[in-house]
Amino acid sequence: MSYYEIQGGRPLEGRLEIHGAKNSVLPILAATLLAPGESVIENCPRLSDVSATLDILRLLGCRVEWEGDTVTVDASALRACCVPESLMREMRSSVIFLGALLARVGEAELFYPGGCELGPRPIDLHLAALRTLGAEILEEQGSLCCHRGRKNPGEREICLSIPSVGATENAMLAACGREGTTTIVGAAREPEIVDLQNFLLAMGARVCGAGESVITIEGGAPLHPARYRVMGDRMAAATYLCAAAAAGGQVEIAAVDPNTLTAVLACLSQAGCRLHTGEGFIALEHQGLLTGIPPVRTAPYPGFPTDAQAVLMAALAGGRGSTMFVENMFESRYGHVDELRRMGAEIQIDGRVAVVTGVGRLHGAALRGTDLRGAAALVVAALGAEGASTLTQLRHIRRGYENFAGNLRHLGAEIREFP
Ligand code: EPZ
């Protein structure tokens, strides 16, 4: 079983260029299905979720090449519309293939997706959005048989009761294949949605409004392949910043837009970190213990991102003072808390509320990753702790962080990876 060995207490120093964004490249890769021909996606991170997505594209008949950080997808010979359950279960974003296949071939046979265990992860909003577009969807024991349905050019409006990132992306892709005007009201506003819109525009789609809560798509026009460079991964950037806050030191994270992390940067500043931002970079400096900050409530963008909750908590657990977290996005996203308690963390949980009381410094322990961001949070805590820690279940890390241990070593951390 692969594991990390981490020696805490070493400050982090240096500059790191962040890899491409997992939560942007996955829907963009699915969107390459929308047009026959060869699309080229640059700044594609080496992640297991990306590998799983490329496996789905190959299985559907696409020719796929991956050289360095550039992926080429030729979707000319798309010949299938079925994705086996084993591949669907690899990750949450496999459900985005539903909208892409309906737009390109008019039918799809998929299964309910997998993804981090964060509590119930329904896809009712995805299915309702596609049905508004006219899709006929038969659900049976977790399988989804879908057909585009009768042509109904004209206008239609999709109303999302929750600004679901995935449902917004699915609706955008499916609407590209529907003649007429589709308006998505209550859309998610995440920067990754804007990145997807930019890729669709490069393919010749007529989409506008991404980044706001109303997105409009003029669908039905044939699209063409495109070359596109994916945005930097803001959640990976937040993770490295929290690591430097926990361990102390001075780091610069490049190739990320600081405007996409304003809520996280505000919390780090309140906790005592010195931050400096500019075009495409965030610099953080911190010595000593972090202090408690006002309540952190996760919310849809531009609120505090749920994906940064665990890593910020891990950094604050080894500081001074108390902080209350309220996890509003997922029912059970505190899987990392029991592991942090093994390191001496004082955290009280009551439903969606977690109150962290900083204990000065945590101590090393034998740790187990529970989910993608929770596992990364345990590394953050171990880097700031006294003594040595080990972390198993690295498969969670490999889903969303490219060369995590190598990048941390580059910044001065004492972390070794055993295969
Ligand atoms: C995306 O997941 C991200 N994943 C998640 O990142 C992120 O935490 C989440 O958005 C919120 O920002 C990817 O982009 C691949 P949602 P997604 O639909 O689309 C409920 C990570 O760590 N909901 O915005 O699945 C849902 O249960 C991952 O990188 C429904 O009720 O999230 C949740 O409570 C974890 N019905 C809320 O909406 C639906 O049909 C937000 O979920 C869909 C969602």
C-alpha cells in the first residue's frame, strides 16, 4: 500500500507554478465530444481523474494522445454512447458525458457517477435540466438510458434550485446540441464554468453569461474542434497556501488568478498571514502560530469554497484561538476531523457545524486519507505538526493533485512517497 512519510516543522520556501484545474479540465474534455475532429487541450494535469476521463473518451471511440501537459482528442470516429458502470463510478464528473453525448449523438447509456464520499450526491438537478431540454431519460437501478427526444426548437428555460456546478455544466453541453435559445437560471458562477464557456466559444458555440447566475446558449449550430489552455487549479493553490500557513515560511504560487480565491485569501489574512497578489500569482508569508478567525461558512462561488474547508481547518487546528466552520454544501464533509484528532486537534462537531480550537501545535500520527480534499488537509496538518506522520490511501490525493509530494519537496518540505 502506498503511503507518505512526513516530517513536520520545516518551513516552506519558494515558488510553485500550479497545474491545470481538475474541475475545469474534466468538463472540457467531455465537451471535446461536441465536434468531430481534433481538439487540443493544454495545461492538462496528470491526475487519475483525467486518466479515467480519457479512458471514457477512448471507449466511446475517440483517438486520444497525452504528451506532457497536452491532450489531443479526435472525436471524429465517435461510435458508442454507452459508458460502463465501472468507469462511471471512478469520479463524479463522469455524469457530464450525459450532456455531451446527447448533444453530439442524441443518446446515452450511463450509470450514476462516483466521486468523493461527502454525503448524498444526487443528480436530480442534472436530469431535470436535461428533461427541460426535451430529453427522455429512463432510470433503472442506477442506470440511465437517455434520448435527445423530439426536436423542439424555440426557447426554453432551465431553473436550477441549487447553483449546482455539475448540473450547470451538463445543461450547457446538452443545450449546445438543441436548436433554439436555452437560458439557465440559477446557474453556478464558479470560474471553472467560465473556463468551460471559453472552450465552447472556441468551438464556435454561442454561449454567454458564465460567471453570473444566468447563462444563455443559442444551440444547434455545428461546432468545430479547438485548441484551449485550461485555467490554473485554484483549489490546489489554496492547498499549498494553507500548507505554508501551517508550516510557516514564504511561498509564491503562480499560474493562478488570485481573484478566484478572494474568500480563502481573506481567511488566511485574518489568521495572520501576509499576502501579496498580482497578475497570475499569490504570495504568502507567515511565521509563528495562526490565530482563530470569524466563522467560515461554505457557499457557492464567490462564497467560501467547500473544497478549501478541510485544508483551512487543518491549518487552523495547529494554531491558537477558535474558529467555527459551517459546511453548507455537503452533508458530511468532515471525514478528515477524526484523523486530525489523532494529531491532537480539538474539534467539536454538531451536524454541519465544526468548532476548531487551536492547540498550539499538533503532533505527528499515522493517518488515513478519507477523500480528496480531506487527505490533502492531513498533509497540511502534518507539515505544521511536531514529529513524523504517515498517510495512507494516497489514491484520493492522486485524483486531484499532480506530483503533490514532489511539489512540496520543491518548497522545502520533508515528505517521502513510498509506492
Ligand atoms: C463540483 O461538484 C466539484 N467537482 C466539487 O469538487 C465541488 O465541491 C462542488 O462542485 C461544489 O463546488 C467537480 O467539479 C468535478 P454541485 P458537483 O452539484 O458538481 C447538490 C473536489 O474536491 N446537488 O455543485 O458534484 C449536491 O448534493 C470536488 O474537487 C443536488 O442536490 O457539486 C451538493 O449538496 C468535491 N442535486 C450541492 O448540490 C444535483 O443534481 C452542490 O453540488 C446536483 C447537486
